[in-house]
Amino acid sequence: MCIFCKIVNKELPSNTVLEDENFLAFHDLYPKAPIHILIIPKEHIDCFQNVSGETMSGLTLFAQKVAQKIGVDKTGYRLITNNGDDGAQEIYHLHFHMLGGGKLKWEHMHDESHKNM
């Protein structure tokens, strides 16, 4: 059983932000931004490539509620998922990182070659 399934089953603690019957949002233990929330389906789905449109539809609405609850819905946030080994996925349970709480850097866009885009 993966670590996120253990969190869903209450076998491991989490700092929960929002929960419903299908999804769970909780604070990341190793934040990369002032606000760093993990959003997961309770059903074990190993990666984005294997998620159904129905689940993504529900997850989208849930993520919007999370953004409202933590107060980044108006100021902005970044929503990221890593898919597979080459995409740097570390835990094979579909999850999204919601990052916010300040102006986030995007190093790639500071490159000279992108200024004219």
C-alpha cells in the first residue's frame, strides 16, 4: 500500500485542508512554496496517464474549492502533477501540488531566448 493510501485510510497522519468522499487535500511535509498543498483522489490511481475524465472532472472542482479555502483563488497559484519516471513522479499515486502564497518563480521564462515569445 502506498503512502497516500495509508493517509487516506488514516493509518498515517496528515494536516488536512479539505476532504470529501472522493478527494483529500493536505499540506506537503516538504513545502516548495509558502503554501504547498497535495491534492489526491482517495481511489488509488497510479499516475495521470491512467486517470479517467470523470475523476479529473471531480478533482478539478475539488482543487478549485481548495484554492478558495486557502485564499489563493484570487491571487493565483500553480497546479502541477508529475507523470512517470521521466516526469519526476516519486509517489505512484496520482497527486497534484498546489503552490501559492506569493509570487512564484518560473526560471524558464527568464531566459533571454524566451523574451520575444
